[in-house]
Amino acid sequence: MRRFFGKVDITQIIFHLCFPVAPNGIDIDFIFSFVALALLPSLAISLALTYPSGTARLFVVGYEICARFFLWSKELVRSHSLIARYVFIAFLGVYGWSYVGKKLKISEFIASNKVHKTYANFYESYYKAPDIESIKQSFSMVEKPRNLLVIYMESMEATFGSSDAKDFAVKISPPFAELTQNLNALASSGVSFSYIKQTTGTGWTIAGLISYNCAFPQTWLPFNAGFNDSVARYFLHSATCLGDVFSALGYEQAFFRGANADFAGSREFFASHSIPMNDLSSIETYAQGFGDYRNDWGVKDSVLFSYVKEYLQEYVAKKDKNPFAFYVLTADTHAPGFVDKAYCDLPTSYANSLHCSDKIVGDFVQWFLQSPLAKDTTLVLLGDHLTMQQRFVQDGTSRSIYNAFINPAFTKPSTQDLTKARLLSHFDITALLLDSIAIPTRDFGLGRNPLYGCTLLEQLGESSLATELSKPSRVYERFWEFDSTKKSHY
């Protein structure tokens, strides 16, 4: 699991189990790896300890050359001592619970979901509820509405632009400065904030997308508050997020991704906030014209961007059109990495998947900047979270998420003293996205516009903010309630 998803906790695991996974919604290699490396060894050890004869004994004998631990367990098995075996099983159970519980933060999960829990007042103190009417009034003062195009790049870190080999735990074939040279250039020519840090409830794709769009994290599911299929369908329905704001402003919206949007409730989340989804089910017919069009998760990124280009060209051709807010999510750089051999003549490795993605995204951005839409559109590039690829970035390296605002129309000059040496979280981007299209926005949810003042990360510190976000909140639980006044786009 760590190979594909990095360090996860029990909240993240249960969250994904609460939503359906389509047959083509997850990489088959992950399924086989789970069976081979986790399920089968667990079953074999259980059989060896419970039935100390036949194939179970052969299993123990076969593994004795691998670890002295099994030499000891073999003697217990051969002794046929029920007491010894059950004591050993109990020891493994206690040790396993202690180890796994600590790694997965099970005690914190139980504390957050027990019936009689202690609620914190963090949201009551710091959450700034978005006022759509006030935003509409500010929007009415904008001389000409601007478009917004956001590209969420899977696992893309600003760290990858480092020229210091010491920041990486692996050898990389291209020079380090060239690993993401196109993205480096775009960040330098546009506006880029020094540090977007990953905090509690923002470290996987749907959590990052929620945090960018709603300015609060995906920290837990309100099981004791009646979490069920209906709640999952109307995903954070009572929360006011960017999609709700743009819908109220009359924007045309669309989300594009090559993977199946049923994974992790992505379809339900965006539908609950007025954003129609274009995913594997709607893009695959188009993609089949490209021959080898698949990556590990669905349609590969180069084909996805071809689809988005045609969609944008059709938008340009419309006579009567509203301003748009479009969102694109890439997938090639999801661990363990996919290299598009038709686009990049590179051997398969995680570093090369980043290098190839840099070229794919860079080529699309250059195409877009030469299109008639560019002058009236703010283009924003964002990593969705830090990479989950293990042993790639050196331990101890200061890491941050990639960001670049291209052709923004901020309501306050983005001078270096306001963008460099700043600490931002996902939440602060929500206010920045609105402000980048000339809608003055000082705060939104838990986000604070860094052009106007300190962020919560700067105000409270990383450790304190992470701790507060993990505590139960009545405000957060109310976000999951059904809002009968809101329209959904299924």
C-alpha cells in the first residue's frame, strides 16, 4: 500500500471503502501487489500457526532461511503446544495492533467518531463562511469577467525543480534542474508562492481537491452522525465551495480527468457543487482513436489534454457563452509512475514519469497561451499533494507543493515580499483562485489570501494547525447534511 499511496491512516482507508470502485477504477498492479505481498503471506502465516502439519509445516521450513524469527515459530509449531501457539498468536496480535494502530492513527480515528466525543471550537473561531451574495456584489464591479482554468497535477512538488542532487534519494538520469524544466520556467515567469505545505486531511487526491475547492480538509467521515449512501451521494452538500460560487455567478463549469470519477467519491463531490464531470466513461470513446491511449488509471494525460483542447475550441466557437471555470486532473505521475512512450522516448521510472509529464503539461500550456482564450483567462497549475512515491525525495528535505499562477489579475500587486518565504496550505489557494480573476477575496473558509495578510499556517504554525484540524467539529459535521435548496449535477 505504501508503494502506491505513501503513508496512509485509517481515516483515509475507511473513506475509500465507503465509495464504490468500478472494475477499471484502480490500477490492476496494485490489486496483484496486495494479494502477493499482503494477503497471501498473512494467510500462510495464519495457517502455519493454526494447523502445524502438512503444507503449513512446509511453509515454515521454506521461510526459515529468510528470518530467524521463523526458526523460533517453527519450533513452537512442531511442539504441538496449544498454549505456546496461542500465546504466540496473542503476542503477534498485541504487537500488530500496537504497531498498526500507531501507523494508521486508529486511536485518533476512534476518538473522532465516538458517540460522546469532545468537540473543538477551531472552526467556530477560524472558519470564515463564504458569503455568495457578497461575492456576487464584488463580481458585479468587475469590468469584464475573466475565465479560470486550473490544472491539478498528480503528486507534483516544487521540490522536483531542485538542482541539488542531495534532495533526492535516487539517481536521476536527466540533470536535476531539467527534471521539470518547463514547470520551473512557468513558475518563474508567472506568480508562484514559495511554500504550499501539506497538512492534516490534504495528502491524497480527493482530499487535496476538497481542500483547494472548499478551503477545509477531508479529515473524517461523520459515521456517528448518520453517514450512509445518501450522505455519500450528496458529498459535503451543505458546504459552500468554489463550484457553488461560480454557479451562482453564472459560470460554465466542467471537470476533466482520465480516470474513473467513481473512485473515492470524486463524481459525487463535484456533482454536489455544480461541476459536471468528464471522466473515463465520457472520454474513452474519443480516446480510442489514439490507439494505445491508457495509463495505469484510465486515459493517459496526453490524450486527456487533446480532449480538453477540442473542448476549449468548441467553447471558442460558441456565439453566446458565459465565462468558464474549467478544471483538469492529471494521473501519469501517480506512484509508481507512468511514462507515455508515444510522447517521451524514456525508460520507465518514476523520475521519467515526472520528466514526461513536465513536457506534456508544458506543451499544453504553450498551446493555450497562443489561443484566443489566453488574454481573458487566468491559468493556474497546482500539485494536488506531495508525492506518495517512497524513497524518492531524501528524508529531511524541505518539501512543498508546486504552484504557478499564469496571467492572473490579482486585486493587489503580487510583489516578492508577499509571495516569497510565505507558508500557505491548500486552503489559502481557494481565496487566491477567486482573487486571480479580479474578484476581491480576503478569506474563504479556513483560507486566507496571502496577498492581504497572514495565513493560518503562518499564524498558528504547522504542528498546531495539524492538531486542531484533526479534532471533531460540529461545523464540519454540518457540511455533510443535505441542503434541499442546492441543485446537484449528476
